[in-house]
Amino acid sequence: MRRLPGRSTTAAAAALLVLSGTLAACASPQAGASGADEKSATEMCPTADTKGTIKIGMSSPLAVFAPLLLGIETGAFDKAGIDVEIEKIPSAESLPLVARGQLDAQMTSLSSAHFNTLKDGVDVRWIVPMDDQQEIPAGTPVPGYWSRKDIVGSAASPDLSKLKGADVSTPTGGTGVSGLILDNALKKVGLGINDVKLSPPLVGPDALSALANGAISAAWISAPLEVEAAKNPDLVPIAGYEPGVTGTAIMAGRTLLDRPEVAVKFTQVLSQVTTKYLDGDYRENPETVRLLATAEEVDESTIKNSALLAFDPSFSMDGTEKFADDLQKFSLERGELEYDEPLDSADLIDARFTEAAASCESVVG
């Protein structure tokens, strides 16, 4: 793997400005000039000789990106002839680069920005989901929203109605998936996101510190800081991802969509490392723990104590369209989108790549 040099904030901002003026001129999601969009899954099978470079934007090496991180850390992509180059860059800055062909894909979460690019006819599609959220007992320390016992009570049965009018921090100011998770959790007690006061976004240690010292009543605690949050007996987890699709996604641009065989081989590597390293409770596998700790740039103890994530080696796209529909509806209600009538979320999703990865003969063994 080669890491691309970081881009300056000024350069990224310039890219955003240029993109905003050129989106309408981009090809539509169904109009790839190469004819790749017309291929069925059975026509996209790679061979042992299929090779290529894939440049991916990724904000940071998060636990939910484990299959990609392991493919890089173990050299599995290199062995398969796929040179993966990672550029560490915020998702908001990498999306314009994907749209313009300067990056091939993003490792990110589905957001309102992706729906806006769809509206403008930009070729960016969700081709691979990542983690598959399992049902977990209430009170399990997981990334998500946390509060304090003096506000919501016990971790086993927190009373979210106590958050009415309270200061709550989300990493995005209430937009996107984290906003939807908060809204869904509050709806269970007859409230909604508009019934709390959204404080300025806090992330990382700042969110944990503000919650612990009483500056805010609830905050999104991101991985791996849920491990630290769990050490504080006054803090309790109150809301996280619903079972199923989480929206963590590989969003591919035209430069990868036009190389379907390369994308399928890339997906087969993801499946291979998932099967080998992430089956069952991988936290009990010393080799997986060592590899993930190095890839995620954390201590091995953090991997062992973090919530167990689930990854389906088939990377089925089942449920992705419903997830996208729900997020689009929420984003429309919040005024995050540049249009008023919902689009067909299916146009943002391309399941052929995971279907081909599963049905074509594997050439990455």
C-alpha cells in the first residue's frame, strides 16, 4: 500500500468550489461511456491477471473499516495484484475528488452529500457495505450516544425522555446517520431530534470530556473511545446503530466503476480477509488483534475491549436501499438536501460488484 500525500484545507476547499460549479455537467450515474454499466455480474469476473491501482479516501482507520484495513495490513491486496493507495482526508473533502476522478473511491458513511451528488448526476455509487450491526443488550459499551446516570438513570433502562431540552452533541450537528440515530432513539419516548438542543459538534476526546464534566447532557462517543467511556461509572450508553445495515460504505466513482473486474477482485480480497480474520469473536484471535491494533493505530488492549463488530464476508447489499431511503427521508425533513422530492435511492446503489465477487470463481486465493 502507498499512502498518498495529504491535501491542504485550502486545496480541498477549492475542489469543493470547483465541484459545485461543474456537477451538472458530469455524466449521469447510468451513463458510463465505457459501457461498464451495461455489464451483468456474470460479465464482471476478474482473472488471475486482473491488476490495477485503487486510490481511496479515508478519514481515519476506524474499526468499522476492518476488512479494508486488514487487506492492506496483511498484504492481501498486493498479492492479488491490487495496489491500494490510501489518502487520509475527511469525507467531505474526498467526495469532490471521487466525483472528479482524482480518487477512485471513498471509505466513508452514507451522507446527505451523496444524495446531492446523485441529484446533480455525479457518478458515485455505493458498491460495498461494511459492518453488519447485530442485536446487542442494552447497556453494552458501544460507539454511539452516551449520557450520564444522573440524567437518564441506569444503563440497562435509560430514560431518554429526560433529555428533552437538554444539550446534546452530535459529530455532524444533527445531520446524517448520527442525527438519524438520535432521532430514532428519541422517537421511542415520544420525542425527536428537534426536542433537544444541539450543541456545537464535539468529536473524539473533546466529546468524552464535555460529557464527563457536565458541559453537555449527551454526546456521540466514537470508537475506540467507548472503551474509555466504559471506565467511568457515571456514564451510560443510550443509543447506537440499529441491527442491520449501518451505512458504512465504499462509494465508488467513475474511474473505478469503469473497471468492474478490478473492483470485483478488490471485493474478493475483502471477503477473503473477512473470512480469515473476522469470523466469530476475532478479539480472541491474537493474530487478528495484533493486525487490527497496528492498522487502527491503537493498543491491542483497545481491540480486545472494544465492542464486537460483525462483518458478512458476502458483503450482501440487502437492506442498503431501505437504509438509504430512511436516511434520505430524514435528510429531507432536516432540510439537508438540495431538492424537495425524494429520489430513487436505488440509483445510488450498485449491487453487481458484491454479487460478482460471490458468484465468480475466486482468483485471490
